Amino acid sequence: MKLLCKWLLSATALLAVAHFYSGVMVTSFGAALIASFVIGLLNTVVKPILIVLTLPVTLITLGLFLFVLNALMFWAASGLLDGFAVQGFTAALIGSVIYSLMGIVIESALERLFTKS
């Protein structure tokens, strides 16, 4: 149940990012659902491999390169889907930061909601 709620809220967060920032475009809630699933899948499968491969750069930049990896995952998802578009790397960077901040809020709220029972 928690996973389903997180998925729905993440799709809503993606729609909010598209509403507040013009560099990210989502055509519908269905496209947001698919995009949030693909972003989550990329973050689960591809991102850990990229973190290991770019560890020296991440250490040199004191972890700031992780923002670049987040943006690349966000941008890659937009390249794979039709209803989700990002206008360049800068838009992917800003959009991924906003999306990540909303994801932290969602995760915190769901943790409080599902641990009280």
C-alpha cells in the first residue's frame, strides 16, 4: 500500500514540477505515472552503477556530481517517454532537484503515516 501511495504522490509531484517550472513538461497524469515509474526504475538499476563508475569525480567534487547523475536520470527518462519532456540539461538539473525535494517530503509523510498503525 505504501509503495502504491508513493508512486501516486510521486506522479503528482512530477506534475507539480511541470506546473511550477517551464523547463519540464508532462502531458497528463497517466504520462506522469509512467514517467515517475521510469525515473524510479532508472534510479534503482542504472544510477548505482553510475555512482560506482564516477566515484573519483564524486569524491573530487565533494558529492556535488551526484546532482549531475540525478539530472541525467531525469533527462534519460524524458528521452525514453513521449508524454514527458525536459528542455535540456539545465532544465533536467533544476527539475530533478525540485522533484527530489518533493520526494523527500513525500517519503517523510508516508513514513509517519504508515508507522502510526
